[in-house]
Amino acid sequence: MSENLTATTDVDWTILVELDKKHFLHPTSSIKEQQKEGPALIFTEGNGIYLKDTDGKEYIDGLSSLWNVNIGHGREELGKVSMEQISKLGFSSTFATFSHEPAIRLAAKIAEITPEGLNTTFFTSGGSESNDTAFKLVRHYWKLRGKPEKKKIVSRRKSYHGVAMGATSATGLKPFRDFTTSLAPDFYYVDSNLEEFKAFIQKEGAETIAAFISEPIQGTGGVHLPPQDYFKEIKAICEQYNILFIADEVITGFGRTGTYFGVEQFGIVPDLMSVAKGITSGYAALGGVIISSKIHNDLIELSDGLFMHGYTYSGHPTACAIALKNIEIIEREGLVNNSKVMGEEMLDGFKWLQQEHEIIGEVRGLGLMGAIEIVKDKKTNERFNEPFAPKIVSESLKRGLIHRGVVYEGADTLIFAPPLIIDKYGINKMINILNEAIGTVNRECS
Ligand code: PLP
């Protein structure tokens, strides 16, 4: 097999397919499928809401790739800013209080756009690292406050918090935990039910619980929205029992739900907030944990040595420069508001589909995060024995729309999160493709 591995022109894709099979272990993928079929698609370009594959076929990126490409693909401004930053200062450390301009400016910008009271950021390279940092940080915090036994982390069933050891242990979706054998200790799960949370606190004792973590809207679990007052009540319980509240805004941050951050939809301010994804719109690997002034001030007062936690790429200068430009674009183009307006348009489209197809049950969404439930019987919500979602996803793909199907734990759900730049035309195109895909699967499989 001959292929110049560093060449970027005149590519022989059949050779690359073989190289992929042999050398590339893909995340969250079927290894058997990869060996049989090769990579499902190889993308070569992105522009706006579209991705292009090796055949030149265009697809609407209906999940913003991994809920992250908020400003859309092909932004030359970000190419320019990365080139300038790499040429000026490609990397320098932020350990031992060394610093640099992009990280300082970004930390200050984050303090400006996050809810009042969240003012200080610890940088990471992504969402899993952000959550692992948050878990270690809350335990460290209680230790400094003389309560080392306050260490349990409580999360919600169906939640997804990432795949690092702490993040996996907090993830409520069981298949992610079952991937490995032993997990981190002191992680617990409750249903999205206030009484269960209260009962858990009574049983375990508030003096053993460090923090509660939740996504404002559960993403990977199937775009589940909480009841409007759920978080206000959860926050009140946390305050009553001195339990810190961590909002996992890895998906919902940076405009996804139609407000800058998901918690704003529910009128609460968390003690800590994990972010990643939309902070750079995926143009560089960056995440962060933003902490309240209260926690920061307590850390300043009580710290008795070094802060023994840090990643090589905490505050990577190029990633920070990209994040700053990304935020500038979000603001300049009014993308938070566009997410709200186009989100309503998308939900109206889902409601139209619901009338057209007897196999659509509940439809829901907030901003540009949405879901369609597939059911055998609308009245009883009975599911099909074999989920339809994967078949619909594959029919959509044939017609040029990428989205995801959720089948964990008995679900049969289609989920969507297109780039925040989408317009009415893009939404209509998505809905038309879905209409055909759902109709085809229903005709062939019911
Ligand atoms: N938290 C949430 C809510 C997520 O959706 C994800 C990723 O999808 C993560 C954490 C993990 O982020 P990463 O994949 O960047 O580690």
C-alpha cells in the first residue's frame, strides 16, 4: 500500500479507508462495523451549516457535529486568529502563576458573559476534564473548610458528563459506565424527582454530600427538559443543606438554548459551571470550570499550599485566542437570539411532522436543541420492539441530513442541535428531509 501519509492533494480514498480500519480506533463507534464497512463518512470540508464528504456530497450538520460547532463551519476569521497566535506565541505554560494575554482576556470575558457571581475560570481541554476538575475542586473546597467527609457527588439518571474517570462515574446513562469495570467511588444517581433527592440527603446525611451536578437540559440522554421550577427547587434544597450546585453547561453554554447559558432559562446561578464545546465552536480543544466569587474568595482565604491540579493545556494560548474570536462572532451576529428564534421555527416544524406522522409522539425543544419521540402508539406511548431511530437516521443521511438517534435504556428518540447560524431555509430543508425519512421508514417497517 503506497500513500504519502502527509500529502493533502490527490488523495486515494480507498487507501485511506484501509488505513483507517487498520490504525484508527474511533471514539463511541462500533469497531466491528468499522472493520466491515470502513469509516461511515470521510469529511473533507465544512461551510456554514454544511459538511462535505469525499464524493462532494453535502450534508446539513444537524447536531453541529458534537453539539459544538455553534458558529458553523469554515470561518476564515478563526483560521486567521489561530495563525496569528501560533506565529506570536504558540504555547506557554499557565502553571506556577505564569500567564499570557489570550487566557487572561478570555477569563475576564467569561466573567462578563456568565451569570452574575461567576467570575473566575480554571481552564481545561474539554468537557470531561472540566467535570473531573469540578469534582476534585468541590472536594478540595470542603476539605479546606474542615469537612473532608463531604465528598459524595450526586447526579441525575440519564445524564451525560463525559468519559474521564470522574465524568464517567457521574454519568447517569448506564451503558457508558458499563463500558469499564471499576469506577470512581462516592458517586450516586437520583431521578429527576425532588422527593428522591431529599430522601437521598436524609439517608446519606448532608454532611457527606459535596455537590449535585446537572445539565440544564440533558443532551446525550435525549434532550430532556426539566419542569420550569425544577432547578429553583433543587438549588433551594442545595442551599438548605450546604451542597454545591454544579451546572454542566458543556452543551447548553454559549447560546445553544436561546440564552447565553442554559441556567438563565431557569433563573438560577450555580456555584460552579462546566463549559467546553461552544466556547470555541469546536475550532480548538478548550473547556473550563467557572467558579463563584464566594468559592474563589474562600479558596484565597483557606488555601494552605499549591493548587495541585492542572493540565498541560490549561489555558492553551491558541485555543483561548480562538475562543475570544468565537465569542466576538456570537455577539456580532446575534447568534444567541437567532438560536431562540430559529429554535421556535424548528419546534414548529417538529409539531407539523407530528401531525403528518402517526409514529411521532412527543416533540420538544428549547433554542436549537430539540427531540422527536418515535412511538408505535401515540395514545399509550408504546414503543416499537426494534427502535426506528437508527433507520430514520440512516434515511436522513442518504438525503443529506446528519442527526442522532438515541436508543439507550429503551428510548427511541431523534435529537437535533444545528449550528446557531441556521436560517429559515435551513430549518425547512431539515424538516423536509425528516418528513421523507420518517415516511419511508414508517412505510417499510411498520
Ligand atoms: N458534559 C456534557 C453535558 C456533554 O454533553 C459532554 C460531551 O458531549 C461532556 C460533558 C464531555 O465533554 P468532552 O467530550 O469534551 O470531554
